[in-house]
Amino acid sequence: MTSNKNKEEKPQIPRSKSNLETWIIGKEFRFEASHQLPNHDGKCARLHGHSWRGVIYVAGNKLINSGAKQDMIMDYEDIKQYMKPLLDNYLDHYHLNETTGLANPTSEAIAKWIYEQLEDQIPGLVAVRIDETCTSQCVYSKGIGNFLLLENKDDL
């Protein structure tokens, strides 16, 4: 008889027993910006920049039932318009330490900052993803349960 104590178990994502449909859409955005992490113990303490990529995730369980946006949760163009003032006035070609008010603008802090700027404007906002590099990402959501619907990390 072998013991399963040492066998690593994959965490199970809770599944709803209801038949409630949910759609999650994502709208990508990009910006170029510098930042400095003054508390970092490595090279990120120096002023440097990135080609940032982000995604705004919106979820809903009902689609618009008529009009030009019929069968959508939200028009991608609407999400783009909500992001435009943030990109134009705070993010694209700016020094994030200065424009966001964040003393230590990590990917985590930037994702939360963007979420908080948009949460009262975008109904159904569930998460903001920020890619600092092509291999380093952060997803911020208020209540991780809202975002566990994306089961496969490759879907992020």
C-alpha cells in the first residue's frame, strides 16, 4: 500500500451547480512608460521603462438583447474609450511614479490603480491584467472568486 501524502494534489476550482451562463470578455491595451521601484533590492530600483500590455476583463450573465450592441456584454470600443483618458493622461509615455501617485508602482500596484479608476465606470469589471514584460504578469480582481472562472492559467 502506497501513501498519497507526498503526492501533490491540484487545487480544484469550485463549480457552480446552476445553469447560469457567464461571458468574460477582454480588451487589450498597450503603453510605453517608465517607473522606478525605490524599495527594490535589485536593478528595478533604478529608473527604467517597459512596453506594458494590459487587459480589461468584463463579465456578465446577460447579453444586450437589442440595438447595435445586440448579443454583446459590452462593446470592445466602449472599453477602449474608458481606457483612453488613462492612457492619454497618466500612462502612455509618462513616468508612472509621478502620474499615478504611486510611490512604488509595481505591476500589482498599477493593476489595482487601473481597476480603481475604472470600477465605477465599467459595469461588470472583474479584473485588470498588467504584463510588465513578456514573461511577467499580474492580474488584479476584487474578490478572487470573481476571476477563478478562467481555469487555465494560459487563458490569462
